[in-house]
Amino acid sequence: MLGILRTIGWIGCVFYATIPPFWLMIHPRANSWRSHSGSPYRVLLPLWIGMWLLCGLATLPWRHIQWHRTHWSWIPAAAFFAAGLWLYQRSGSGFSIRQLGGQPEILAGHDEQRLVISGIRGYVRHPIYLGHLCEMLAWSTGTGLAVCYGLTAFAVITGAIMIRMEDAELEKRFGEDYRRYRKSVPAFIPEIFSWLRIGFE
């Protein structure tokens, strides 16, 4: 059973680790993607799947190396899982499926060009990415796999670059409204007292 969980954790972290590179293909060239005829996903999705395969092959030789082996590690892992799922649930409030999928960024003439700063986004600008991090930390902590920790570190580094680019792209779309929002709300980690307020909402 634990062997199966370790394999699932490795595959899950491979998937999550490719999310920032996927968005790094989009944000620096958002205008270019919007100018394409047809859906850019016809190009982007095969490229993303290729990233999964490359990342999986690159980490395959090390996927059995464990930094720690204890059943107790699944207790904090469960807390990270729960936090990630809670963040996903809160992130969907006030957002359409199209917005969550990033269609306003890459589809020309999209009708959902609106800045959402209510709900959890009043405390952290990118709650979905924070949810991704919680899920990666859950698999890393639970399995103890070195490769999961490495993929998590990779996702944090590439994610930080991606968030800077996404912020720049959002600032172009929403102007002064987004600049004010960016100054008043943290990007990734809300303040400790904000966490307490979120929990009671």
C-alpha cells in the first residue's frame, strides 16, 4: 500500500511541478496567444503533456530514494492535503470555470475580463498556487521521497518567476486597479492574522 502511495505521490508531484512552466509559456506571450486563430490549447496542451513525460523520465531514476520513513509523517501530510483542498474550494468562489482555466489570458475577445478581489483573494492574490504547494508538501511529507521534495523546490522557484510574470500581465489588463490590489494583498502567503479571519468567514 505504501509503495502505491509513493508512486502516486511521485506522479502527482510531477504533474504539479509542470504547472508553473506551463503558465510561463503563456504570460510572457499572452498577446501573441490571443492573436492566434483557433484555440491556443491545441498547441499548449500537447506541450504540457510533453512536460509531464520529460519530468517523469528525468526523475524516474531517483523515485525510490526516501529521506525519511515513518508512518507518522502522514499526519502532517493529511493537514497539508486538507489545507490544499480548502484553498481550492475557496478559490472557486466568485470564479468561473473559464477563469480558473485561464481562458481570459489566452482567448481573444473573452467576455470575463474582470478583476476578482473578494473572498479569499482579499487575503492572498494567488490562492490556487498556494493550494498546489500544500498538495506537493503533503505528498513530500507523507512519502518522504527525495524526488517529491526536489520537485516541490523546483515548483517554488519557477512558481515565483511565474507569479511575477502573471502579476505584470494582470497589471497590463487591469491597470491602476490591479496596482492598488497588488500593493495591499500579498501574493502567496497571507499574514497570520488573515488566516484567522479567513477561517471564521
